[in-house]
Amino acid sequence: MFWIVIAVMTGAAALALLWPLARRDAAPDGHAGDIAVYKDQLAEVERDRDRGLIGGAEAEAARIEISRRLIAADAAGRGATAARPSRTRQRAAALAVLVAIPALGLGVYGFVGSPSLPDQPLEARLEASPDTLSLDELVARVEAMLAKNPQDGRAWEVLAPIYLRAGRADDAVQAYGNALRILGSTARRESDYGEAVTVAASNVVTADARKAFERAVALQPDDARAGYYLGLAKEQDGDKQGALADWTALLARAPAASQTAAFLRREIARVGGAPAPDTAGGPSAEEVAAAQQMTPEDRARMVRGMVEGLAERLKSGGGSLEDWSKLVRAYSVLGDKDKAATAVVDGRKALSASPDALKTFNDLVKGLGLEG
């Protein structure tokens, strides 16, 4: 089949080159027709003069004009004949096309191509070492395995996050669901499934996703991911205070310098809350529980008191880059621009001996929009 396709393509290329040669050879000579017409006109002028239809002077003028046109047509015809290739040249060109194109094509393929290389169908490639496969080929390998053994829960669990990162959220939901069904429920699998359902629903925590997160929290009460999404579900239902309470409790348990803590602070600020600054100790679990029972005004006063306590400690002890960054962020979240500006000035003085720390601090200040 390969060589048949090659032969057809070669024939088509040769035909495209031979066609203009054949058309040029068969084309009529338009100048010969013009010459015949002018000769007839000369004869007609002679007949009209003999019959007395035109005078001698008029006949002479007409004969001169027609003769001029006849000479021009004859000259043009001779030039076209000289420009037209001879039959010998046409045949040579045709022979070159028919021989040169196949020879050149085969020569290039023999030099560049690999005619002895065997076919490599997908099945053969998937049997290669995993280190030599691309991500798509690895996914295809796992999918082929699952087609033969759809009850392989581990394979579904491996495939699901790849689907999610590739934007195939619906496939990820199915894969996580199969892993749950086959391998059983754990906090992580429930959270994975709930997150996939949420992503597939354009980041809306559906009833199905909420049930999965609730099962995850029942299995592992400190599951931060499930706790966050349950708070997000409350926010989407219009219960912003409930969401803030859930996220504040999660923030109290998260390590102060962790990405989880930073993410929760951003979410709390986005919803309109005033997160506690990420001080070294942070609020205790009892303080967080008490804060959840406070009114928004009392909670704001408590948070402001913690921020002022941090500010007093920094004034007396100098403080590190992390401490001054915490204070400036806290004032910025509280909306107290004047105190934030004062903290920026004091922080720059305290960090002036460390150029790298000062640069990082200035970058934070610019990012918070406190400059200018």
C-alpha cells in the first residue's frame, strides 16, 4: 500500500508538469488567422476600386494601412514560432520529467528515509519502557490496562489526578469514583473525589461534592482541604460568616509559614473578614472557638488587639523580615492605611542592615499598594 501511494503521488506530480507542454503544443496559432484576414481585405480593396466604389487615392491609402498590419502580424507570427520549443525539445523535457522525478524522489528517500525500519503501532510503543514514553503514551498505557481490567482500583487512582491536571475534569470524576468504589472510602479519596466534582462544576461545590467532603471530615476531622471546601460551600450559599468561622479555625491549626495558611488568609480577606496576623504562636484553639461565638464587631476588636500586640513587640525588639511583613499585611487587611504606612517606615529602619531582606520587604509593600 505504501508504494502504491508513492506511485500515485509521483504520477500526479509528473502530470502537473507535462500538462503545460501538451497544451502549448496543441494551441492554435492566432497570428496565422490575422494574416489571412488582412490578405482578404487587400483583395476586397482591389475589387471595390475596379467596380468604382472607391477612388484611386482612397484605395491606395487603404492598401497601405492593411499592408502595414499584415507585415506586423507576419512578424509577430515568426517571433512566436521561434519562441515555441521544437518537438525534440518538448520530448526531451517530457522524458526528463518522467525519469527525473521518480529518480530524485527515490534517491532522497533512500538517503534521508529509513525504508528498512519496521512499523511501530501504538500497541508496540506502549510495551516499551515507561522511561521512554510521553505523558500521553503513559495515559494510553494505563487506559489500555483498564480496558482489560476495569476493576484495577490502583490504576484508576493513578490516572485520576492526571486527568484533572490535563483539564479532563469529567474523566477525573469517573476515575476517582471508580477508585472509591473499588478500593473503599478514605479521607483522601473522598476529598479527591469532591474536589474533582467541584472543578467539573466550574468550582461550584455541588451537593454530591459536599457529601464527599463531609465524609472526609468524618473520617479525618483535621482534613484541611475538605474543611476549606465545606467553608466555600457555605459562602456560595450566602453564609459568609459560617465560611469565615470555618476558615479561621483551619488557619489556627495550619503552620504559620505554610502555603495552606497563606491561602486561607487570602480567602478570608477576599470574603471580607479580618484574619489574625500570622504571628509565631497564633491564636489558640480555645481563642478561635471563642471568636466564632463573637459578634463581627467583637471579633474585629480582638484581631486588632492581636495586631497592636505584635506592633508593640516589634518596636521594643527590632524584629525580623517575617515579623515586619506580618504586621504590614495585617494593617493592610484591616484597612488601616496610616498605621500600615508607619509600619513600613519602621520596618525599613529595622531591616536597613540587610539589603536582601529590605528588598523583599519593599517588594511586599509595592504588592500591597502602599507606595505612592
